[in-house]
Amino acid sequence: MAVCYNNLWKLLIDKRMNKTELANAIGISSSTLAKLTKEEHVAMQVLERICAELDCNISDVVEFTDLEKVKEEMHK
């Protein structure tokens, strides 16, 4: 995957919040939370809710990695 949510997990630690508390606060399902944990893609609306709840920007939550691999797949 080219998506990494390590920034989100660090931010939660700083705010003394766990994953379940975040999920409950923003109204996402356990399956969406699992996608975040597995570094899978989630809807932009989910990222928007996270940013609103944690009062942060998207770059504080998600980071793109291995974009070269994505480029290669796009041009196949």
C-alpha cells in the first residue's frame, strides 16, 4: 500500500485517545477502523471526520509512501 497512517497513531497518543475512542467519536465502523490499522484506503469523508475531531490537517493523519510503485502500476 502507498498509504501510511502512522502519523494518526502518534497523534492519538499525544491526545491520550485510543483507536476505539476515535472510532466512537467520529461514528465509523469497526471494519473502517480495521482498514486504517491495516493501512488500507478509506473514504475521504472518514479522513475529514478524523481531522475535524482531532483539529488537524490531513498531513497530520496520512502519508503517502512508495509512490513510485503506484506510478509503475498506473502506466502498465
